[in-house]
Amino acid sequence: MTKRTRDLAKRGTGIVVDRAVPAHLACRIGARGRAGERSAWPAVVSIALGTFALVFSELIPVGLLTDISGHLGVSIGTGGLMVVVPAVAAAVAAPLLALCSARLERRAVLVGLSALVLASDVIGGIAPGIGVMLAARAVLGVCVGGFWVFGAGAAITLVREQARGTAVAVVSSGIFIATVASLPAASLIGTLTTWRAAFAVAAVFALIAVAAQLAAVPRLGPGGRVRPRSLLTVLTLPVPRTGLVAAAAIFFANFAAYTYIGPLLHARAGLGASAITLVLLGFGLAGAASNFTAGVTVRRHLRATLMGSGLLIAVSALLLATVTGARPLTIALVAVWGLGFGAVPVAAQSWMARAVPANVEGGLALFVSALQGSLAAGSAAGGVIYDASGPGAALVLAAAVAAAGSLTLLGRAGAAISAPPAGPAALARERGREAPAPAQGATGGAGHSTQPTR
């Protein structure tokens, strides 16, 4: 963080707010680019291919949950562990990798993570039982945690400073495209052939990503050291803590019901496999639209974007819980649900980028860990409730938690993030201002922001 932004603190909170650093730049571990601009963009695209393969592999069970659970001889709720286990593994892996990988060369880390995605898909595709399947999904979870911490952070070191936003967008596009395509594609493949073929397709994507990264990504050098205390910054400052609580609650709520959306649509609306594929495509397209829209609205209406997305999930889930057999209404509500969740990742990452001091390198690793933990907890709780009381109860749980998480943003910390960015004149006035005494809590907030950038 520059001295100019380090000197500007939010009034009354002692919170340093960085409004210039992109979301993933805050979590980069310090890799140094070695490539020229001409060779950079193929490398960035190869990293995007890795994120695509990763997210495609992660979401396969959601579109094929009934088929996979039936073939492996487990209930729908137990089958939901295929989403829970990688999320738990990612929650554990993200901070551990941030702490332990300082000396590892970043190109080797990225290629190794993509190779592990390939191995996970191959093992999952031939798994004879739920135990082997869950072991493969745990390996995938390590890759999820690692790529969230290192992927876009490596990409921005490959390009000029002016192009860093574009590099992040390219890498994020892999996540977006996979999110839109994975569920309907997996459902369609499973309908035409078998669920094991969907894992084979995911393995092919992972193999392409490994080959592309080996060919295009130059040596990036090792990362910088991350201190354990820097991981706790998200929890010690009010504004990032509030955003984390809200985002975690919305993630919990979404995956408490979304993990079981296939059997839910079959049970509540009597939809067959082909119709479910189309509904999931609608969910993804609606999410894509809100993803792009949120990229614009977060600039001046960040709190409203995150709160509104959570409330859309809450309202649509509650209405879905009361609707039975009305297919057009059910399909429309699922699209509204997708519209709500599509904005959440953009809004949550933007919140952290503004609220977490950019030089606290491990701050976003804990953020990733918390969101993946919430995803796991939501999927697990939804599975237990689904098996015990059916899909309606899982939807009610999702509605309640999403609403509660959204309403946490109404406090002072939520209002602080919505303040307009300070212009150069305000920064200059703040830099020259002599405060007689720091506000209560300012020392703790600023204390984390004065660590030297490594």
C-alpha cells in the first residue's frame, strides 16, 4: 500500500480502506513476474483455463447428485458430502498454503494444483464407492484453496500495472464460464451417457490447463513470507469482519439449498432430467447477468449490491418453499435465485479489497477459508435437513440465514464501506491533518496497516 492510502483512515473506526487495489491483488503472496508483456497474456489465459477446470470439476456433483448418489448406494444428503468435503479441504488449505508456500516457485505451484485437479477427476470418475469419491473430492478441495490464493495473484504479476484489472477479469472469466456451464453440461452428459463421463470431460479440461500452463507460464519466482497474525486481520477490523459475516451467511444459505437443486426441482415441480438441465442453464445465465451488473454497481453501491443479492436469495428460497407443482413459477424463482447469487462473489471480494489493508498479504486467505467453510457447513446442514424433512425445510433454512446475513450490513460498519472514494484533495488534507489523539480502536486498525510490504 502506498503512503498516501496508508494515511487515510475511515472516520471514527480507525480502519484503513484501500479503494484502488483489485480484490485478488490483496491476496497475492508476492510472486515477482519475470515475463515481458508480449508473452504475458497467453500465460494469463492458461491460468484462466486452470480456474475453469477447477470450478467445472467442483460443481459436477450438483448437476448429477441424484445419479451419483444412486450409483454409489447412498442417500441424497450423504451424496451432498461431495460438495461438503472439497469445501472443508479448501477452508483448511487456503491459510496453510499461504503460510507454508513462501519458498515455492509460483509456476510450479500453479501447474501442480492443476495436475491435482486432473488426478482428482480421474479418481472420482472411476470411484467404486463413496469413500474413494470423497477422497478424490478432498484432493480437489486443496486445489480450490490454493487457486483462490495464488491464481489471479500470479496473473497480475505478469502484466503492466495498468493491465492488472484486465488480467484479474480474464482469470475470473474462467470461474464465471464454468459456473454457468458446469451444471447444465454435467446434467446433459449424465443424461446422454453416465455421470462418470462428466468426470472424464472435466479431466480433459484439467489436462488442457496443465499443458497450457507448462507451455505459457514463465518462472515466477518464490512468494513472500506471510505472518500468521496477518491472517486474522479480517476478524480484527469492524468493516471487513462485517462483510465476512454477511458473505459467509449468504454462502451458507445458498449452498444449503443449491447443493440439492436437482432433486429439489424433481420433488417440488416434477421436472425430469432434460427440463432440470434447462432450468440450471437459466440459473447460470441469470447469475452471469448479475455478475456483470455487480461489477458496475459495486463501485458506488457496494453495500446495496451485497445486501440486495442476499435478500433476492432469501425471497426466492422462501417462495420456492411454499410452491408445489407450479412449474413456470418455480422456474422463474430459480432464475431470481441465480440473479441474487451471481452478484455475491463480486460484491464480497470487492468488500474485502476495500476493507483489508493491501499489504496484509494473508488477509484474504482467511476470507477464502471462511467462505469455503460456510459453503461446507451449508451443504452439510442442508443435507441433514433434506433427509429428515424434505426440500421445503432446506429452502426455509436458506431463506432465514440469507436474510439474517444481509441485515447485518445495516450497521455502522456496513455504512462505512459505502462512503464514496476520497479524491486527491481529501487525501492531501488527511495526510496533513494533525490529530491530537487517535480515536478509540484506531491503534488496532492502523497497527495492522503499518507493516512493511514484502
